[in-house]
Amino acid sequence: MGLSQQLWQLNHHYQEACLHHPFVRGIYEGTLPPEKFAFYVGQDAFFLEAFARAYSIAAAKAPDQEGFTQLYHLAGGVLEELKLHQQYASQWGVNLTTIRPSPATRQYTDFLLATAWGNTVGLTTVAMTPCMRLYAYIGQQLARGGIPEHQYGAWVRTYSSPEFEELAQTLEGLVNRYATDTPETQGTYEYALICEERFFQAAFEWNSPNASP
């Protein structure tokens, strides 16, 4: 078992908390208020831009050509994911150029970029892997009940796809290749999952300024 798989198994409770979070369940069941999903789309687009930058920083630090190529490819996957968010933004009237990150979003992006700038490629991949593996896990678990036909169905389809699973596995392979099992490694992986849960919670709790009191 590789290090990435060990870290995933050590944090099972965070995975289940995210899978069963009312925000995620609302997406799958189609009951999530559109304004909350619209808020999430904007926040996630802001996050993904930071995620792509972290990949780029890690690629620049890669000690070999294979790692550089894989990280460059992963950054391209993020740009493809952003295209989906641009479609969502158009559908829900979200202006992605004027997004103000919530505290949960800023906390997560600051953590990722600080890790990328100040640490090794190994630790950076450890910080980034929970996002990819968690979304693949959630997408695949939800898809077991079928891809929904409502307005959020594309979200489940994207994250349950073989293409997204391949990206997650590529990043996990980089963890196994470059990272070492230390308390810092374990703490970094766990903190990223904590940020994921806070990210969902912030979107679930958000209320539109135009909502009725």
C-alpha cells in the first residue's frame, strides 16, 4: 500500500463527513437552493485558480522530467474543470471576475499556496491530493445511485468519471514517489480534508444578501 492510500485510510471520518454533508446530499438530491450552489461555484472557481497555481509551482520544483510532465498535465485538468464552472456561472448568473473569497476559501487557498512556495514537491502533492481523491470518492459513491437528471447532474457526472479518477491517481502516484511519511505529512493531509469540510459548510450556511429575512 502506498503512502497516499495510507493517508486516505487514516482520515476515513472526514471522507464520510463530507460524503454525507447536507450540502453534498442537496446536490445529489437536487434540493440544494440554487443560490447556495451559485455561491459554491464562485468560491470553487477562486479555489481552482489557486490549485492550478500550486500545480505550476510544484512543476517548477519537480526534480525530474516525469514529475514535471505529470504536474503540468494535472494543471491542465484543473483548467478543464474551470470550464465546467464557467458553464455553471453562465447558467446561474455568477460573475467569476468579481468573486470575493469567503474565510473558508481563503484559508484553504492560503494553505495550499504557502505549502507550494515554502516546501518540497512531496509535501505540496500531499496538500493537494485530498481534494482530488475526495471529489472522486464523493462522485463515485453518489453515482452508485445513478446520475441524476436534475440541474446538478453534471456535477456528479464530472467527479464520478474515469477521467477524473485518472487525475486523482496520477496525483496520488506523485505523493507515493516524492513524499515521506512524517508527522508533518500526516498533519498536512488531514488539514486539507478539514478545509474541504469547512468549504462545504461555508457554502451550505451561505445566505444570499437578497434573501428575505
